[in-house]
Amino acid sequence: MDFDSAKQVFEKYLDGYDRENDKVRLKIVHTYGVVEQSAAIAGRLGLSQEDKELAGIIALLHDIGRFEQLRRFDSFLPDTMDHASYGVELLFGKQGMIRRFVPEDTWDGVIRTAIARHSDFKLSGSFDERTLFHAKLIRDADKLDNCRVKLEDALETFMGAPAEVIGAQDISPKIREDAFAGRSILSSDRVTLMDYWVSYVAYFYDLNFRESLDIVEENDFVRRIIRRIPYSNPATRESMEELEKRLLRYVHDR
């Protein structure tokens, strides 16, 4: 298992897609951001070199299915394609692409499960200890880089609208209820653009490691993400101010 060799193969795979497309470029940057966040968490947890390499490979490949989703549908929405399932099929199906990245099959079960479950609403089921650990790690690393995406990338690219339009909308009652109750947001419950925005901070409730929450706190991600949008809708502004307080308390105390 050699991350640098796997990275070279990944770069060749990306040559099959339009790197100049904003959404493709966003996902390439995101992939390497997840690799960095995975390494940061792994370092704080004091993992072995083997587990660090394994975590890096999983991070590199976790969104490999996204690129075909963008080519076919020009969309990140889950109802266009289950990118995690497609990624697993690409790697472990008839094409067996995983062997291009990792010659040996020792870690196939861990890699397959971690990629398959990285975007699930909740991580549930029965896994061996190592598989569960890496499934949790990639989910945390993915969310932490998504903080960077929400702060740096153009809202029009991943939200389809500018900040002023988003902040003028309502938060649906179910979304507000779940967020205030300390629950992550189910994708299918989202209706307005503000629902989507709330879901991007409510996923802090689903972080698995204290080390991940430390990274959130150290980078002030809660305040920075919430305050990126100007909330011209009074009810929305009041809700987001309250949600900020609750999330800051949760991140600090958990």
C-alpha cells in the first residue's frame, strides 16, 4: 500500500474529466482536502503508519464516483446518482479498478465499507473494529473539508444561488426542529436553500472523534460558516443566531 503511487493513478483517472469545469475542480480540491483532514485527525489520534496510509487511500478514493455523476448529470444531488455506491462498483465491480490503486487485497473490506458508507445519513450496522474506525474517520474528514468548501467556494457552484438569495428564504419547520434538537438533517427533508445551508452546519452533530471537534473549534468553523450568509429574512436570522449558540456549546462540551 503506497499512497504516492495511488495518487499518480488517481491523477491519470482525472484526466478523463474536464478539470476546468467548476464542479469537477471543486471535487478535485475537495478530495485532496479530505486527504489532508484525514491525515490531521490520524496524527492527533496517534495512528500507526499502516493505518495512516490506509486512511489516506480511503480519503483519496472516497468520492471517485462523483466525477462520473458530474459528467452525466452536472449535479451533486443524491437523486441523480448514489456516488458512493457507484464508486464502490467502479473499484470493486467488474472493472476491479481498486487493483490499480492498491495491488494487494488485504484491506479491500475496510476500503470498500468506508467508501460505501461515507455519505450515509447515519453510520449503522455491524462492523469489525478496524472497519468501523476507518468508516468513522473518513466521515469526519469529509465533513471537515466540507467546512472549507462552504467557506471558500462560490455559493453559486454548490448551492446554485448567491448568498443574498439564500438568506432571504425560510427554514422549513422540520429542519429547524431537527437542528435545534441536535440532529443531523435528512437530505430528503430539505426543501428551501436555507434548509440545505442549515444541514451543512448540523452535520457537526455527526462528528465521531473529539479530535475532529477540536479542529472545528480551533478554526471557528461554526461561526464562520453560519455568518457567511446575510440573513435578510428576520425569522431565519433569529433561528440562525440561536443555532449558532447551540452548536458552539455542543462543539465545546461534547
